Amino acid sequence: MDSKYNPKDIEAHWYQYWLDNKLFHSEPDCREPFTIVIPPPNVTGVLHMGHVLNETIQDILVRRARLEGKNACWVPGTDHASIATEAKVIKRLKEQGINKSDLTREQFLKHAWDWTDEHGGIILKQLRKLGCSCDWDRTAFTMDETRSKAVIKVFCDLYRKGLIYRGLRMVNWDPERQTALSDEEVIYHDEHNKFYYLRYRVAEDPTKYAVVATTRPETIFGDIAVCINPKEEKNQWLKGKHVIVPGVGRVIPIIEDRYVEIGFGTGCLKVTPAHDVNDYMLGQKYKLKTIDIFTPDAHLNMDTIEPELQPNVRKYHGMDRFDCRKAIVEDLKALDLVEKIEDYDNKVGYSERTNVPIEPRLSLQWFVKMQHFADIALPPVMNDDIVFYPAKYKNTYRNWLENIKDWCISRQLWWGHRIPAWYDAELLAQTGLENYPDDKILVCEGDPNTQMVNGKCQNGKWIQDEGALDTWFSSWLWPISLFNGIDDPGNKEINYYYPTSDLVTGPDIIFFWVARMIMAGYEYVGKMPFKHVYFTGIVRDKLGRKMSKSLGNSPDPLDLIERYGADGVRMGILLSAPAGNDILYDDALCEQGRNFCNKIWNCFRLIKSWEVADNAPSLEERAGERFAIKWFEAKLAQSEAEIADLFSKYRLSEALMEIYKLYCDEFSGWYLEMIKPAYQQPIDRGTYEATLAFFDRLLRLLHPFMPFITEELWHGLEPSKQGCAVRSIMNATLAPIGNVDTAILAEVEDLKAIIAGVRNARAAKNIPPKERLTLISPVALNPLVEKLANVEIKVTGDGLQVTGNCSKFIVGTTEFAIPMDAFINVEEELKKLEADLQHQQGFLRGVMAKLSNERFVQNAKPEIVALEQKKRSDAEARIAALEEAIRALKG
RNA sequence: GGGCGUUUAGCUCAGCUGGUUUAGAGCAUCUGCCCUACAAGCAGAGGGUCCGCGGUUCGAAUCCGUGAACGCCCACCA
């Protein structure tokens, strides 16, 4: 065996072995199910560090569940990511010199599918390199047949229930992609902007003017009124008057509404119902008309302005909204219609996907009524039927649901599930879309032109709605549709795998996805979609910056796997990733992971290097080995219980750290040193087999975290077949949680302290480990001390009674001495002992302060008082021993 | 403007309902070791006014109040 672990070939070999033997595949059976559905990555995405974190955690949970004997099923898949993918396809087409607008819907979709088939699923291949144990036979896509059918069926069902409606609303419009977005897809950024104070001359008396403050002067073309608060003193004079929109010439009324905040700005608010949510609300209230001055790509459209005003504004036609802002301000300045311009900080909404400023736009869209869903989704989280880790996200969740707004689900995109709503061609030609009567819309699963709908043939020619559905409208069904639970409710799979066990995802999609899955789960299965939600943090670089392409601070995971091995990377990403905390990624963490692999590798190498002698003295005659085995059994049992507890709390990085310390400190550092045979001596069979059994248990504990190396070494143990058809650690089960012998654990902690005392003395005096020393002890000691500290033990019986120069130390209340006349430096030794003495005296003072406080003795619990008394007597004993040692040294 | 969270060693974090030998871990640092499992290692060491202030208590990193810094979420003040 090589002295270093080389992951490359080993990882490829075992992953193929797992695939060949279908070890990831699950079918319903009599075992308890354990299900995770993957948060589907974008079909055209590539693996980044966020995925590595997320998928590693899921794999750990799934593999641990398998070892617990559950029927674990991790369902993989990808998301069609409507807007993101459409953008990528458009970009690629552009590179080929093709504009989307030159293509028909069918032609465009052909390109999109080609792209999906070509690049789609790369990310799933990459997950295999990480060791992810997904059931690849179940790989799904949000736009495959089963998932699409579920989406359409749910749309129709909700429409029938009156929970989906069509309406002309002010929506968030992305001028880049030219589609509506949901509120959740808008990200607000703080910006330093300007506040423009514009003069609106009074029509009745043009020598006077009202001053209106606005951040968006380019929208004045759509101004319909100026609103004041009826209670505001300084604007009373404007009541009932009219003003002239500067630069435009439109005469508009002054209206009054308490919505306008007294004292803010000038108290005069320009009302532009087509381009502002609040203005729209005012427009509705006062039945004002709306003038939409923008084209869908947010350029000025002056064709909508009243003909008589056209000459005034024609020059702005076709201008970009931000160019127009500059132009109109300059023009108004020239006309002396700008009072002043101030700096102003406000928030501007940007499209999450295209990162361009959102334009509020009045348009005809489809919505889901959300109050009903909020009502069914809030209680299960608040009363912990569904448990969030960390729990703080319950607040976030509640806050959103208690202020729920209707969900805009239609998108003016082609890549996605097409809205199954149909319009009668003839009627549509008469009315247009906006005025098409709702009760004449046909919402159905099939095509009414070619098949029966609602049990009958639909006469006439039907035209389908042009829109596609929000991607999340398919994602929210994911845990159900993966098991075909929408189209075939109550089927064997949905009954078995649903509710799923754990969901692992980022808190950034708690509203987009988590909340909506809970809604859909209760609506369509009547049960929660998952029992636990583990929110991961954001992966940042070690300086705390978000990883991004532009910063170039995001390492390529495949490159990391190449350098550190998949197991090393898994450990690296997990080590400092408590649930919900951001993780500061650093290559050093992967390095630690790689080093750990090497450590385990070498433990194994050591054990395997021993010659087993059947004729050697048996374990019965070896007290030291028997003791070591008994101790490690206790230690292992303790850790197994601890790790199980940590898993139950989803404290995975702590569980891994526990295993790490168990291997490095307890097993390698102590146990193996205890039982290690002398140079070129064989080991007895009893000890050898006990050690192999321990190693086996250690591998099973570690396997969920580091699947590859544990599988490799587990085979090296040549374990018995255990009645399994396929030999794999994946088919093993964890050791049951046993009782812990705490007495022996305490005993060994003392032994370790004594050995450390000797080593410490050696280090201080530069005595090599090879040189055998004498350890004078007042009590009999376990012979393992002789072996591990390389000392000869002299027991003095009552008291230490040592004369001459020696190094002394105390463990508990017992004093030990190591004679070393040749090396001793009395002054240094005294200094050390005196420092210790001072520390002990300080400690005693603290204890005494408590014990001499009557109120403490009266009020504290008796066991606490007893403990303080023990501290006191122990400290006194140590002080006496130290004083004695100092006296001896001085004398 | 509301709400939530964080602040403990150089770094990343544990420390649950106050008392567990005057605060723990991993990493990093320093010192000494290539001793035939492992230098990707071993042995040892140093390192903290538990963010500040006030309070409750016999006793506070832990509970309460207050202030500060940082972070996140939500909100229609033009």
C-alpha cells in the first residue's frame, strides 16, 4: 500500500460499482422510507460551490439513512428555469445572427430543446463526481411529460376552484426580457438618485405654479392629476384648480387624497396611473384615465399622447427612459420650470434575472389567489409539524404569509408551460384580449380544436393564450409530481415516498419555493411535502465576499475534486457550515479534508501491516490490550451516541468534527498506540480482530461524509458477507447505540494526563522519547503508562517521599515525580511550580468566597454546595502538594 | 420605517433551560522531533476584560434593560 491516499482511481471505480449494482435505486418495500427530492438545478447550469454544499449535505443525510436501515431515495432532476434559460437561448441565437423576433414560437422552442438536450444535465453528471447517491433511474425534468401534465392539471383545477383569475393589474415588468414578473423576482437596491422639483403652472393663473417633487421626471407625459392632502395648509390655495404639465401642456386637475403625506416633499404628488403602483390606486379611486407612455422595452411612446399635444412631445418618441430623463430635465430647465434638484436616496427594483430596473406596468396577467394557500401553509410551520433548521426562518416565513399578495404566474415567454387558456377566435377579434369576457375563456387540459373538452366537442376555432407559466408554478409541485401524485393520486409511490423526509435548500428561495411547496402539498395531497427543512448558508470566499463570476473568486468544484479528492472537498465544504450560517470557503479546508483521508488510510495501513500470531499469548493473558479494547469500546459507544444526537439536530459539521477527533485523537493517537505490538512482534488474534471490528464501525460512522475512501477500506477489511447480495458498505448498518462505561473513560482520562505530564517534562527538558525515565508515583498505575510514556514506574506507597532534583506534576490531587538530576534547572522549575501555586490559590479564593457566603450555602442547590466543597478540598490538597514540592526544591 | 439574527482565542465556530476545577474545539501560530503507519505526520506550548454600559441574583458568556457595530428579510412615502 502507498503511504498516501490517492483518490482518483478509487473514486471512479467505486462510483461505477455503485451504479452497476444499482445501490442508489429505490423501490417501495416494507422498510421505513427516507426521501429527499433535489432542489432541481437549472437545466443549463454548471456546478458551483453552492451546489457542492447543498448536494453534499443531502448525500450525507441519504447515506446516513441507508446505514440506519431505511429505504433511502434521493430523486434528482433539473428545472427548465423559464426566464434564465430563455435568456441563454436568445443570447446564443444572437451569436448566430438570429433574433428571437424573427422566429415563430415553434422554431424558437426547437432551438431551446436542442440547447437543453445538448447542455442540459451536465450538472447531473458533475454531481456523480461528488459522490452523490441519487437514484438516477428517477431523473426528472420540470418540463418532461409527467411534470408538464401535472402543471396543466393543477392550473385547470385551481381555475375551476376560482383560485386562478385573469386580470389587468399593475405588475413588475422586465423591459429587457419583456415579461411580467412576480413580486419575489424583484430585488431592491439602494441608490443615490436625484429629486427633481418641477413647476406646474396653474391654469387659472399662469403666474403661479405648484411645485411637484419627483424622482422620475420622464413619466410626466403620463401625468393625469396632481394630488394634495386636503389637510395640508400650505396647499389649500390649489384646491379646485388645474395645473399644466410642464413641457407637455396637458391641463390636469388638482385632486385631494389623504394618501399624500403631509410634510413630505412639497405636498404635491404627480399622479401617473400607468407607471406607478400608488398612482394606479389613486387613478382607480378617482376614475382617472391612464396613459401608458412606454413601449414594452421601456422606450418612450408618444403615440399614446393626445393628438393636440403631440407636437410638444414628439421629440422624445423612441427615447430610452433614462436618456429621456436627462433630456426632459434639460428642456424644462431651459423653460425655467425646474425649481431645484436635490440628492436623494431611494430604492429601485431590479429584475432578479436580467438585472435591469423594473418598470411598473399595467397589463393583463394571470394570478393565483394566495390567501387560501397562506391559511393552509402557515399553521404547520408555526407549530413545528414541519421543522425549520435553523428555526429563525419561521419568523421570515410567517411574515411573508401574513402579508401575502396574489401571485402573478403568467410570463410573456415561450420557454415554459403554456397557459392552458383558450379564446374563441371570433369573439376575440371583436373584443380584443382586454375586454374578452372571462366566462367565455376555456381553460382545459387538451386542445379544444381537436379534442373533446369537458365531455363535449367545443364548436368554433380556439386560440391559446400566448403566455407561459412562472417556473415556480411547476417547482411547487416537485415533491408530488416526481411521484406522479397529481395525475395519479394515491398511487403506490406517492403513498410510500410522500411526505418526503428532508428538504435542503437556501433561505433565498423560502418564498419562491419552500412556502409554495407547502401550499401545494396540503392542497393536493393533504399532507406536508417534507418534515424537515435544512437551510444552508451562502458560500462566500474567505474574505466574506459572495462568490461570483465577475470577482473570479469562485473555484471550480471539479478542479477542487481533482486536487483534493471528492471526500476531501466534501469535508472541506462541510467543516464550517452550521445550518443557516454563511460558510467562508477556503482551500485550506479541503486540504484538511484531504489530510484526514490520508490519516485514515494510514491507520488502515498500520493495522494491515501487523502479523497475526495464533500461537502468541492470547488476549486472556494480555491485560493491557484487554484494557485498551474495553476503553475504546466505551469511547466508541459514547461517540456513536453523540453523533446520532448531532444528526437528529442536523448539526452535521459538528458530527463530522466528532468523527474527525475520534479517528485522529482517540483511535490513532491513543488506542492504536496502546495495542501496537513492539517492533517486529506479531499481534494476537483477539486484539487484531477487535481492532478490525472497531475500524469497521468507524468506517460506517464516516461513510456518509466520505463515501469513497470508506468503501475502499471497508472492502480491505474483508468483512463477512452479512447475507447481502452485493458487498458494499452501503449495505451495512450502523452499530446499535450501546451503554457507555463511563468509569473506564474517566480512568483513561487520568492516564492520559499522567502520560502528558511525562511528555511535557520531556519536552521542557529536551529529553528524547526514546530515553527511558523513571516515574515515581504514590499509587499503582496501569502498565499502559509505561508503554506510552516510556517510563519505569516506581510506586512509593504512602506519600511521594522523593529527595533530589526531579520534575514534578499533579494530576487530579496526586503528585508525580520524575527524577532527572542531570537536567534539572531549579530556578525554572520553581518558577513553574510557583505559577501553578498562584493559580491554585486564586482558584481556592474563588471557591472560598462562595462557601463563606451564607446566602450561597442557604440558597444554592445542595449538590452545587457539595461540589464547591469538593473543589475546595481538592484545591487544598493540590496546594499542599505544590508547597511541599517547592520546599523540597528549595531545601 | 418595521422585523429578525449575530458580536466568545489571529480565523471559523460550540457553549441548550444561570453553578461541571477561575471559558472549549478545529484551523493557524510557536518550540522540538524524518522515532519504520502517516512531515498531508508526531509530541509539546502560547493565546480570550466572552462588544460597551446598567440591572436581576448568593452566583451571569448564559437572564433583563440599554447603547454600538455588522448582517439578513420585509415595506407603495412620491
